[in-house]
Amino acid sequence: MDLAPLALSLQIATIATIVAAMVGIGIAALLANTRFPGRDLVDVVVTAPIVLPPTVLGYYLLVALGRRSFVGHAFEAIFGSSIVFTRTGAVVAATVGALPLVVKSGRAALEGVDVTLVRAARTLGAGPTRAFFTVQLPLAARGVVAALMLAFARSLGDFGITLMVAGDIPGETQTASLAIYDAIQEHRDQAALGMVVTLTAIAIAILYGVNKLTGGRDVR
Amino acid sequence: MSAELRVSIRIANGFALDVDFDVPPGVTVLFGPSGAGKSTTLAAIAGLIRPTSGRIVLGDQVWFDAETRTDVPVHRRGVAFLFQSLALFPHMTAASNVAYGMDRALDRDVRRARAVALLERLRVPHLADRRPPTFSGGEAQRVALARALATSPRAILLDEPFSALDRELRVELVADLRAFVRELDVPVLFVTHHRQEARALAERVVILEGGRVQRVGAIDELGPPGGRDMSFDETPLDADRMLKP
């Protein structure tokens, strides 16, 4: 079995999870703790990847980040390579797929923290940021970690968005999911099976971990 | 210190509140039946709720003024707030809870030493390295009191913090609180609907009913000790525990 696609998938999923964590927890905190005009719109836009077909998402990303777009052009000018059809594109694709999970589950976890505790922190002199990082986030940690694990599993398995945005370039953007598809097309069933079993094992292990974290709520 | 807290606010969204009273240094009891607006008033003074109009001033510091659109955020008002639920941070030890509000320019060790000293003074030094979920009701109250007082507050707001305690513990804690308040010499607003607690602590009383101030005066205006006013919710002290969820 060729391990390169799996290694690439793990690498991309790790970076995507980190990016989705930073962006997603920020958005989750904003949605959970503040009221601002357009709050519902932000919620809908961030959640949309759950329900939109990967091709539709891929299309939007190609338009937004392609070589002729402003962002794509600027990125290429600075870093010397394009976003689309590179590993960067694969990371973006995996991040977009994972983001709704971080925002939805992260927001629920943050909203589950007793608001009086956050208020207590504020009366003790903590600004909103300190109250968030020292009280709300630590108390929501289980739920947030579970959200990040789901996000990792989601990015590890992405197929459609990655194919649209990053293509299927062996050694460059060919992740395990894409490699399975290619192997099936080329009747390399053994190669496909090895990756199928590995991805399944990782997904099940992650889901088991998530259940462990979110089930068995501590009774105080 | 010795700055007076002047409160003149109206809240119109949902709960109608229209109050105007002063809190000089020392203890003033905010007394009234459930639903009179006591907790809402306290939350507005702390900056947890924004009033619709009016002013909140401590000495020469304007905390809130609807006309000039002044609204000092909660964390810059320097109020100690003792919540009814105590709101101890369950993921921190008692010492960390108490040290949370201290000046962060201080060395970590200094903050911890001060926290432990405060816990000692409230007779719970053995809790320093333990976490709130293991505390008894009285222990949790003492830690919460220590945490609120550790910030060198400019005003102290207490929202029925002792309501879940039995009579003996309540008397003890009221005595502890009195000793602290004398030293600090800041305005203290204490919400309660217990006459005895009010008498034990306060010199002044603000009687609130239906979102309005009914009377302001010396604590004696509450009537004779043990006197009853049927409009007030004065369940027997020991029954409280069972009535509270």
C-alpha cells in the first residue's frame, strides 16, 4: 500500500483542523456571546458547507481564490504559488468542510457554560477576552475538543471540495480519499482496501473518543 | 475612599424599574419581596445590565450616564459582586478563585500568599488547594466572600449570598462580612428579604416594591425585630433550604 496519500491526508487534516480551530472558535465565541447585526447571516454562511454539495462549495472557492481572483492573485504575488490546485488549496478545502462542525459544536459547548461564571469573572476585573480564555473556554473544553476531533475526522475524509479546488495530483494534492477513488478506477482493489480500512479505523477511533468526551457528563 | 454611590436609573425593556437612591459608605440593605427588582438593580449597578436611562455615579466617577452615553464596562467599575449562586470557578482551586481578581501586576506568589491569608481569615485555609465541587455550602460561601473582597473593591454588591445557609452559619458569615466592611469603608448594597439578616448588617435600608423605591431610611424603619409585613416573603429561615431549588 502506498502510504503517501495517507500521510498527505493526515498532514492536510492537521493543518486544516488548526486553522478551523482558530477561525471556528472565534466565530463560535462571537455567536455565543455577542449580539450584532447580521449574526444570523454569519451563522447560516458558516453552516452552509454541511448542506451544500461539495461541487457548489468548490465552485465558490474556485471563483473566490482562483488565479484571476483578487485573493488568489495577491496570494500568488506574495508566496509565488497559487492557492488552487496546490496543497494550500487542499488545506482550504478541508478547512471549509470542517469549519461548520467547529462552529456548531463549539458554540453549543460555549453556550453550555453557566453565564453567571462569566459574569463573575467580569466583576472580578477580567475583560471579555480574559474571561473567555480563563473561564468560558476551559469550562467548555470537553465539548470544544470533541468539536475539533470531529473537524479533524471531517477534513481527513474530504473528497469533493478537495477535488474541485486542489485537483487530484499524485504526490501533491492526492489525499487518501482521492487515492481510493483512483485505485478503484484502475482496479487496484488491494491498494483501495488498505486505505479504506485505515481511514475507517481512524474515523471510528475518533468517534469513540468524541463519545467518551461528550457522553458521561460529569455530575456536580 | 468613602465615596458615595448614587443610583438613579430606569429600565423599560421587559421588567419595569425606576429607582433613585444613594448608598453611603457602610451597609445599606435593599429590601423587598421577590420580583421587586432587587437583583436587576444590583446587576445594573455592576454593569451587567444596561439601564434605559439615568445615571450611576460613585464619588466623582461616572459609571453610567445615558445622556453622555457613558457606560464603564463591568470589569473597570471595581465592584465586588457576590452572586446568589456564588459562581465559584469549578475548574480552579479556592486559592486560584480568590487570586483571580487581584492586581495582575503582583507576583504570582504574592497573589497566592494573599489569597491563602484571606482564606485563613475566613477560617477555611484547608480549602486552598481544593476545588469548589467538593466544598460544603458554608465553605463555598466563605471562599466566594474571600474572592469578592480580594479585589480591594470600590463598592460591594451582595445578591442574597447567604440565602441557602442555615441560621447558625448565616450569623457567622454576617459577622465576618461586617468586620470586612468596617475596614474597607466603601458603599455596600446587600439584597435580602430576611429581616434579621438586614438588622444584623445594615444601618440603612432601601425598601423596593414593584420596581420602585417605597422608602429609604434608617434600618429601624423596617419595623420591630421579628415584626412581619405580609407583603414580604419571609419564610422561616430554616425552611429556606428546602424551598430553594
